[in-house]
Amino acid sequence: MERLKKESINYILITIGTILTALGIVLFLDPFSIVAGGVSGLAIVLKNLFGWWLGLQMLIYNVVLFALGFWLLGVGFGFKSIYAALLLSFLIDYFEQVLHLDTMMKNILLNTQIQIDPLLISAIYGGVLAGIGIGLVIWRNASTGGTDIIAMIINKYFHISTGKGLLLVDTLVTMSAFLINPIVPMFGVITIFVTSKMIDTVVEGFEATRTVLVISEKYDKIKKEVFEKLDRGVTLLNGKGGYTLEEKNILMIVLTRREIGELRRIIKNIDDKAFISIIPNSETLGYGFKRLR
């Protein structure tokens, strides 16, 4: 029952994230032909050149990429990722071909009385929506498919790191926007930057952790309170004072950001002269946090 509840929450958040990603593409990026790399960027370029449906293109490309990943890499893709990729393709074409949201937003931005640059607004807000959406999908250990599979293939056969491979592929896709308009790639770079920042904000914001180092003579009492009140593990490190050369026990505790306040209260009540160092983590894997995959 607990597993079913957890999986239900996963799919709800993946669905919300996919909807936001689709809206970012349909409302802001596609109407103004802003190409920000990825499968969606390639589809926008080819839609402008040949008039092909955006979502249908993305579906075809992702099917090919998933098949290549399985064949060349032996990578199995979870059902959540396949679900997100299929849903994204469907939603984009539904929003464009049935609800015509792409033309609605374009008309609003072009006909507003306020002096704004519609390309700049679209590049920023398209990146914000898509970044939040993709961040939610990634947070639930899924993917919408795309050029990261190509980057993995490049890594295997050409010994180029996956990060550099992804940057190379997305740069080529973004530069292909020159076929539409030489100015468009400049706005695509803005979208890439905004999207990446929003993804990091969403993923790290929900699961931000801190490593806390505590030096106190009353370390044993602090350790006991952390066990009982926070239900977190504590690691004892051996240290030596640089000036006094006295042996010291240092507590190392990894917590979520919202637990820091409670830890402060615990330490203050036991030893208000304790020395505390709080270090932000980019990611924490293991018992009590995200599973190592």
C-alpha cells in the first residue's frame, strides 16, 4: 500500500512536470521559434522548415533514441521515462492543434500595448516553465527522453564525457536555428541558461541537504538527541586542536535543509559554546536520502 502511494505521487508529479514543460514549449518557445537544444529544439527547426507537427516529431525522435539507447548501450529505460516522453509529445500537439495555445500567446505578446520584446519574454518564461517541469520529472527519477541518449552514445564510442557530448549536441541543435533566423540562436542560449537554473532550483530545492560538523565537549549528548529527535545518523571523526593539540571528537551529520533549525535548537540547549560548520551539498545519496542508482 505504501509503495502504491509513493508511485502514485511519482506519477502525479511527473504528469504536472510534463504539462508545465509542454506549456513552456507551446506558449513561449515554439510560437517565436526559440530553439534551446534538445529534441524539442530540433522539432521546432523542422516545423518551421517543413510544417511538421511538433509533438509527432518528438514522438518519432524519442522512439528512435530509446531504441538506439537499448541497442547500442544496453540501457533499459524505466516506464516512468517512457510515460513522460509519450505524454509530452501528446500534450504538445493537443495544446497546439486542438486548443491553439501557441497562436493565443503569440497574439497576446505581439498586440500588447506595453513596450516589451516578445522574443526576450518568451525566451525567459519558456525557460522558467520548461525548467520547472523538467526539474519535477528529474526529481522523480524520470526523463522526457531526448539528446542525453545521443550524448551517452558519443561517450561510449568517441570517449567524450557525457556532459561535453550533451553540450555539443545541444549546441549544434541551437545553432541550426540559423536556418530560421540568425538572431534566434541568441535567445535560445538565454533559454538554455534559464532552464538549467530552474532545473537545479527545483531538484536541489526539494532535496537540498547540508553536512554539519559539530565540535563540542558534550558531543555525546548532542549525538543522542540527534538520534532521538531527528532520527539521523551521526559519524564520529577524530580531530586535534591546531593550537592546543588536544584530541577532539567531531560530529558529522547530514540533514535536509528544513532540519537545520531543529539541530541548531538541540545544540544550543546542550552546549551554546559549540563550534558548528554547515556545508551545502550538491547531492546526497544513501540511507535516509535518495537511493544510489
